[in-house]
Amino acid sequence: MKLINFLFFLLLIINLASCSKKEEKVSLIKEKNLEMQMIEAYNEGLEEFNKGDVFFAAKKFNEVELLYPQSIWAPRSTLMAAYAWYSQLYFNDAIFELERFLDKYKNHPNTDYAYYLLGICHYNQIIDEKKDLGEILKAKTYFTMLINEFPNTDYAEDAQFKLELIEEVLASKELYLANYYFDREKWIPAMNRYKKIVNQYDTTIYVEEALYRLVELNYKLGLVNEAKKYTALLGYNYQSSEWYEKSYKILNKNYENPKIKQDLKNQKSLLKKFKDLLK
């Protein structure tokens, strides 16, 4: 009886071990099949992308992530889907993929690229600085993050250039609003806008006009010392500027441009010589 029980348990253990090996084999086969499907989906995505069918390409790249989310190809596929949308100017779809990538794959080696492409997607949607402030600020945010977190990259170098252009756009918007208030004699909001340009956008081409307007506005309000201060600032930094000459005329009503004065003097001299020849 004991022998029979022993043989029964022995057969049970052998059977369980056999089942375990079989299940392991099936699991490995399934995993291998998933990997093969993932590779096929990724290659199909690349093929369709090269053909220009970004809809099907993005679908295939997303399929890669669904098939094998723990693989190194999953985040790459998300970025490829984003780039596929971006390449055909579907910026909102690209932004969706990129934001999802940053949320799902934190500290990924390609985070710098994601920031850059996000900034570019928003930057390329700036059509009118008077209307597209939201896109301008989002582009500025991502380019700034890229420069701060990944300063020694090619992406950061181009982002810095784009930021300089964005600063020009923002300064242009401020000047437009300031002049709008100025023309309607709303002096205080106009002055605040001009000051903002001087304080925040002093490297842009609009700072010279902003300084001149502050001279003009302060003089109009009877704040002569303030007007002189901005004239001095304009003269110190932009002495050859037409705006400096205009501001100087405000404070000196009898001012004459020395160059024009000399030209008139030379013309009179030449006319006198010509008349002498006719005598």
C-alpha cells in the first residue's frame, strides 16, 4: 500500500513538472511572437511614413507601444508617431503624442528631442503675434526648459535662436498695445507697456521706439526730468538712432540736425560760387 502511494505521488510530481515546462515553453513562444509582431509593426510604420501616409504610419507606431510597452521600442515609436504627424503639419496630433511621451517616459534619453519638437510645433503655429499669444508662450516655455535642462545640445542652440525671435515677437505685441493706448490718450497703460519693453525686451529692435515714446509721453505729462532721463538713456545706447534725434527735438525745440545744417551751408556756398561765375 505504501509503495502504491509513493508511486502515485511520484507520478503526480513528474506530471506537474512536465506541465510547468510546457507552460514556460508556451510563454516563451508567445513572447517571441509579440516581439516579432512589434518589429513588423515598426517596419510597416517606417515604410508607410516614407510613402507619406502619416495616418497609417502613426497607427503602426502606436501599435508597437501596445504590443510591447516595456520594450525600448515603445518610447521610440511614440516619438516616431509624433514626428510623422509633425512632418505633415498636423501639429495638434504631434503635440498630443509628445506630451504623452513626456508624461509616460520620464527621464528618457530623448527627452531633449521631445522638448524641442514640442517647442517647434507651437512655434510653427504663430501666424499673428496679436492673436497667437498662447502658442508664443508655450513655445517659449519648452525652448526655455530645453536650454535649462539640456544646454550642451544642438537642439538647445537652435532653441536659443528661436527664443530670440520670440522675444522680438513679444516686444512687437507690447509696442502695438502701447501705441494703441497712446493714440487713445490712455497715458498710464501706454507708459506701462513702453516700460515693459525697456525692462524686459531691451535686446530687441523695438526698444529704441519705446524709449522715444517714453520721452514724448513724459514730456507731454510735464515730467521733464523723466523725459530727460529716457533721452539720456536713448542717447547713450543709440546715439546714431533717428529716435534719439526725435527725442532731442522734443526737449530742444530750436534743435537743428548738425549734418543737415552743414549740408545747407555747403549748398549756399556752391550757389554763391555759381552766381559769381555769372557776373
